[in-house]
Amino acid sequence: MHNQPKHPVMSLKNFAGKMIDYAGIFPPANLDLAQAFHNFLFYRQGEHKWMLNKFIIPAKKLDDLSELVKEIKIDTPVPLSIIGSGGDTISRFSESLSSDAKKISGFMSQNCKLFSADVFEVLLPKEITDQEEADDMLDMMISVSGELNQVYGKEVPVFYEALMDEKYEATILKVVENIASLNNKCGYKLRTGGGDAAAFPTSEQIAFAIMTCAEFNVPMKCTAGLHHPIRHFNDGVNSYMHGFFNVFAAGILAYTSNLDEMEILEILNDEDPDEFMFEDNAMEWNEIEATNEEIHEARVNLITSFGSCSFEEPVDDLKVMELI
């Protein structure tokens, strides 16, 4: 596992290919837009560009990005994941969506040769996730897709996030069921960390989200907290930080081997890096294997990517592990 000084084995390239959506303007990095965007352009020219996916930007900063690129040469279009402004009530959410749509429309009309806007991410209003009936949520999702499809001129996946509380199982189930009802490429967005202990979901919450998305064939992406490969306790946030090896291996093996919730939980809680094995033709955890073809299929259909304010930390950790 640890003897690849130059080139990662194919199973790791399938496992971690286009895994990281770069979110340098978000905490804790908090870079200004110019620095974050320059970083992204630098990373996608580098040796480890195969791990890099999209540049994450809030819709409200698209005007700033439009000004910035007037002074930058871009040879190939930059893929964007645009973060919606959202709102805690249905009416505020709708107002924000209309405003975001106008910004996206204006931005893409000016910069369609420089960018591809491929994904929209948004936090659902608490007012709607608190409702026991699911019809209003489904209607909202249909409306969101309809408005965005008009703006983009194509069907664009929307990844919906919902706030977690003690009723997380009901919330996740309701959101994922509604996404599944849309019969499109929309997905579920799971927040996996943040600036303090309260922002980190429990392993049980992540396990339930993975299991539910796998059951309903709904893709999911993660955001925040997954800077390092292996689960570990972090003194700075006074919490266990989830590892991207743990979360993605749990997702891939849940998809390919139909794992139950307890088996998923065991992978998420594993703090031993040597349990995550990568060979030429397959990856393995605790004698559960996924072939290269299965890894690729699971990454496309279930566990897609994670947003991170750092690209260098995950890369540096894999170097230390002698995997790249």
C-alpha cells in the first residue's frame, strides 16, 4: 500500500479522482477570491490535478469573479459549482433563488467560453424541512430545477443540504426521498465538519445519510471537515474529524457490497490507515473489496466529491502515506 513513490495505483486514482471541489474562499482558509481562484488555476496545472474537481463560488460573488477574469488568461473552461444564497423561510428562499438565477444568467452570458456552470448547491429552508408533509418540499425542488434549467439552458444537478438536529433520520429520509422522486441528477449534500465541534456530524448521522442515499440511488456530496484521509481527534476543534478515506470508502463499499448501517459505521470509525488498501485492480477494507470498475461506478452514482478550503492538505497527507 505504501510503496508508490511516483504514480498512484489505479484503484486510488479511481477512488480519489476529481474528489476535491476547491472552496478556498470559505473558512477556515478564508482566502480572498483572487487568491483562491489563482490557487485553483495553479492546482489544475500541477501533478495532482487528477484529484481536483470544481471551483466553488457563491452566486453572490459571480460579479466579482466576472471582473477578476478580465485580467486572467484561461485556456480551458473552469468548472464551477455555484452555492445558492438560500433562506430560512420559503419566501426568502424563493427571493434568493430568483436573485441567484439572474446573477448566474448574467455571468454565463458574459463568460460562457471561460466557465462551465455544472452544479448548484443550496441549503433548504428550515421552514420546509420542519414540515411533516413532504409535498411542499417536492414542489420547491421541482420549481428550483425548472428555474435553473431555464437559466443554464440545460439540466443542472442541484445538491440539497438540510440542517441536522436530533430528528436527523426523518430529515435525511424526507429530503432524499423527494430528490429520488425528481427522476433527475439532483443529489443530497452532507455537511461533514466546520469551525467548531458542533459543526461535525456524528458517525451515526453520516452512516444513515450514506445508507439512505444508497437505498434510493441518490448521489451525495460532502462539504467541510474532510481535510485529512483518516478519522482522528483534532484538538483545535475539540472533536473527531472524519477522514475522506473513511467517508468515501464507506460510500463506495455500501454501494458495491450492500453494507448495512453498522458495517458503514465501522468503516467511518476506523482510525487505522493500514485498513484502507489500494492495489492495481481493487481497493479493500477489512477484506471487503471493490474493483476499479465498481469504484468508478460508485463515485459516479453515489459518493461524488467533497468541498474543501484546502487542496494541499489532502495531497500532502497522501504524500506522507507514500500513496502519491
